[in-house]
Amino acid sequence: MLLSTNQDGNTTWHQAVNRGISETLQKVWDCAKEILTKEELSELFLGTDQCGRKAWHQAAGLDSSETLHTLWEFAKEILTK
């Protein structure tokens, strides 16, 4: 469910980033950590939409430093596991 995409190639992760609401992004991340393997977490984190954009690109496009910071904190969790 967390890795599935909509018609635009967006996962739940992309949608949460597009909203720019850290609480929503945190909830998606918490759910993902409970059910996904480390490899699947990486896939979720680095997945691209139909245009080849990762969630990082979307957060930067929104000019959301808070969302970028949140993504960075999650990235450190993946890298230190």
C-alpha cells in the first residue's frame, strides 16, 4: 500500500511531501517503519514519480525547509540502521 502509486506515479510518501505538512509526513514514516524492510524504506524514500522526481525534488520545489529538514532526519535513520 505505501509503495503503490496513483495515476501520476506518486506514492503516499510523495503525496505527504506535496502537502508540506510535517505531521502527515511523520505519520506516513512511522507506519512505513512498522511494516517495510530497510530495502523497501529506501525504495519508498528514493522512489520517483512519472516525471522522475523524488520526494526531495518536490519538497525543494515547494521551498519548504521544514519538509526538507524532516526528510533529512528520516534519511539519517535509514543510513544508520
